[in-house]
Amino acid sequence: MHRTLPAVALRQARQQLVEKGNCPPGAVDARLARSWQRSVAAGLLPMGRFNDAGPCGGGAIRHIMASHHELLSHSRPVMEFLFEQVRHSQSIVILADESGTLMHTLGDANFLNKAERVALSNGASWHEQHRGTNAIGTALAEVSGVEIHGSEHFLDRNGFLTCAAAPILSATGSLLGVLDISGDHRSGHPHSLGLVSTAACMIENQLLAATCRRQLRLHLHAQAEGLGSVAEGIVALSEDGWIVGANRAGLALLRLTATQLGRIDLGSCLDLRLDDVLSRHRRRPQQIFQAQRHDGTLLYVQLHGDQIAPPEPASAAYSVAAMPQDALACLDTGDLRWRSAAEKTRRILDKPIPILIQGESGVGKEFFARAAHDSGPRRSGPFVAINCAAIPENLIESELFGYAPGAFTGARREGSLGRLREAHGGTLFLDEIGDMPLGMQTRLLRVLQERSVTPLGGRSVDVDFALICATHSKLREEADKGRFRSDLYYRINGLTVQLPALRERTDFQALTQRLLRSLNAERDIHLAPDLLHKMRAHPWPGNLRQFASVLRTASAMLEPDECRIDWQHLADDIVEELSKPLAAAGAAAPSRVAQSLQDLSRSAIRLALAGSGGNVTQAARSLGISRQTLYRKIHAAALGPN
């Protein structure tokens, strides 16, 4: 943003916006004008106080930092390096999360008075709705690097600052946070924006390499010397060559947008086949070679990936082939959210930490739990799965805890171990634990605390098992409402992982091919391209369970000489569902006549989200805007995907 206008002219332009609803034409930069307008819409006044933006409590900030552990880990070293570049300019380096809450600060705060130090401390919010135009909040809103100097801040009380900030994006283009340099406006560093933008790119590249380390990664640049630099493009590929992640440089070099990730393959962007790239790499690891974009532009390319290795000597071939991937890796088809859940789970499998798997019905929670068991040190022990919603309430006690011989009329002569004791030495998986009766929750809590089971009519018996629980409900909310014991919730919530719904996954094609292979072991079956496109856009309320059932039925409809599933192989109800337009016919209409463009925008967003079943990517496509733009509009309008 420019700094050509003196403070007086900026204040006059801002006052005209407040009083008349618009800035003088050409008076300020367009992004600055948009930010000021958002500040006015939030109810702020230049001479007024902040909105409710005091630092959040210790528990809340600890939760925020824990949920952003990976971002913090990769950002801290870069922040230290960045601070060394601005050490003598009375500045501080700040990391905020995707909502503008400060998580980590580093540097010289002596230029701040006591109140201002509180405003720039961990837990404080610098979202535009709370602080008006400022580099952190405006960088988040615009999803781009910005610099806000002196009186360009909407609130006069922030006019003593000069700030430069850049957003940090994930490999799939979602906002992770923002990096900022703030200092006294009289002594700011002249290259702050360039420095903070470069630092944000460094963090993004490190995060991409960490989250995609088990994937093939193609590194790109227009010059061979650019490979390995902070300016290189990085593209993550699925095992069958689909582009599932990228940094901003990678997207720019391939002429892609983040909304295309997971929907386009490598060959659609470059004259490369994945098999050829792998073959070259095995012959000459880390070889740099040229590839051509379809517009004729040449790029330099290098392949990376932890799982790629040069050919082993013949004597070692057997031992390498005999080393299988773990069970979690075998389920991995390229979705980054699923992979993140697996990575977190893998790290604690050798520790006495319970796992809570959350996700909609049908997303594969039991498959994930069994794979976690098979990937851990208890893999040789039993895996005992119990569906808490399927056991009749009058039988659940004896089913779980067992009973001694003759404990009650009708009991088996030899008694019963009970499912909890059957899990001894292995893993106990409690599916739909949110449906467990409160009385049984109390007994289960005692088992987890004392590590012993008391069967009906018997004595206490020690048990040792790893615990994995799963639920489609939000247990924290259930506990707050008294429908689930809060002490049990905290006992089972050692690590919570959220499995994505099928409509949210970026590996749809690879996942489809894996399901088809499992259903058709003797034939190579695939979907017709237009059918695959329709299925990818479908919301799939039953998730993988529903999708697998559809593919199973369609596979049964194939003739012996057919290898492609098309519309005629589908059940009539599925054809009807897939043929519906993206915006469902029954979507609710606005309850009142829109009074402004903002009202129309909100109504359109609600309709699109309703029609897509809450799928933000699909809704954005139907509205003709990017996913990031839709997220910003949802946040600004206080809407949520329904």
C-alpha cells in the first residue's frame, strides 16, 4: 500500500468514508479502501475504542497453540532469522493464526507503552473486525502481503505503528496464519514487506515438505539455479500423478489455482508422464531435467520424495521387498487431511495416549482404527471392536465387563470374559462411544482410571489395552450439555483426529480406483470420465460406506467383457441423485426481500451452501468465485456451512 498521502489527507479521506459512505475517488489504494469499508461495517470509528479484542484466557491460547503446533514449530526458527534482519529498527515479529489471534511474538517491544504491549501479546486478536485496518487483519482478509503505515490504520490509536504482513498458506491453499513485522512508524525497516513475504514463503515450503514428505514432490523453476531456493515451485503428487498440493510459486508456474488441486493431473500441465519421471529418477537420483508447459515455456524440474530410492543391489532386493509399509500408509490415497490424521496417530502409537476419531458416519473410522492398531506395537494382540450404539442397553454391562459363573439366572456355566478383558494385550475400539448410556460411562471411566475390570459377580481383574474411540457426534458439545460425562471425555481425548468427509477429500480419483480394485480383483475396472466428474461433485451423505455400496452394485451390473462403469450400470435412484443440479431444487429461499447488495450476497451464499450440502469448494464453484473468497465472505457475514 502506498505512503504518498500525508496523515492529514488520510484522515480526511477516512472521515469522508465514515460520514458519506465513500472515499474521494483515487484518494487511497483500492485495498486500503476495501479494508476501511470492512472496518466501518464492523461498527468501528476512527476515534473510537477497539471492539471486544482483549487477550483470550490461558486455556484458550494453550488450545490455539496446541492446534497450530506444526505451524509454530516451522515458524519459530524463521522468525528468529527474520528478527535478526530488523533488530535495529525497534520492531517485533509476530505470528498470528488464521483468525488473527497472536500466537508468538519476538523482538523489541520497548517502543510500546504498557497498554499497547497487552494489545500485541499472545492471545490478542488483530482481526479487522476488532482492530480495524492493520497489516495482520488486512493480510488475512485480502490473502496477500500488505503494508499499513501510520495513519493508514483505521483506528487513530494504531497510527503510531508501521506494519507489514504476509499470509501463510497450506499445500491446499487454505489459510494457516499470518507473519507480521510491526514497529514504530518513525523507524520502520524499508524492506519489511519483502522480508516478511520471503519469510512466509520459507515457512510454507517447510510445511509443504513436512506434510507431503510421504508423497512425490516435483520442484520447479524457470532457471536451474532457482531449484532449492525459496523461490522454487513445489508440487505434491498422488501415486497416480494427480496434483494434490502446491506452494504459491508452484501454482503460478503451472498456471493453476488452489481450487484445481486434486482435480487435475500432471500431464494436463506439463509434457511429462509420472512413470517417465520416476524412471529418470531411479536411473539418476536428484537429476535436474527440463519439461515443457503446454504453452511452450520450459521449466527445470527435479523430483523429491522420501519413499523414492535408487535401485538396490541384487543381493538386497529381497530384504527391501520384504519391508511393507505400515497399515496406515496402505490406506493413504493422497488426501492431506487424512494423511495429517494418520501422521499424528502414528506418533503416539507407542505411548499410553488414547485416540478419539471424529468424523461423519461412513468416513471409515473403524478402518482407520484397525490400521492404527496394525501399525503399532500391539499389532500382534487382539483388536476388539465394540459398537456402543448396537448393543441393547440391558446387555451392555455383561457384554463389556463379563460375568462370573452363575452370576445371574441364565448365565453361561463357564461365565464370560467380557469384551474389555478380551482386548487385554491389544487394542479396544469403542465405536459411537457418544451413544453409550451414562451409567456405563461411569463404569468405563473407573476401568480406565484403575486399569482393572470387575465382572458381574466376580473379582477385579487387571487389564492392559490401548484405547481408540470414535464418534460422529461432537462429544465436547455433548459433555457441555450433560449428555456425556465430561470427565470421561477428557480421559478418552488424548489425541483427537478428524477424518474428512468424502466430499471434502482431494484424492477422490485415487480412492475410487482403490475401491474398484478391491471390488474387482480379477479385472481392471474404471469409471467413465463424465460419471467420475459427477460422482466427485456429489455430496455423498453416507460417505465411503455409501460410495462403496454404489460401486459394488455397479460392478455387479457389468457384462463379462466390460471394464468401464457408466450411467447404465447405476441404480435408478443414484442416477436421479447424480443428475440433479449442484444447487438443490428444494433449497430454502431468503425469508425477506434483500435490502442491499450485502443481503443478496448473504442469500446467495446460503443457497449455494445448502445446495452443496455444506461443501465449500462446490459452493464456490457454483457461485463462480474462489474457495478462499467464499471463506472470507462466510467469515465476514458470520455464516457457516450448514
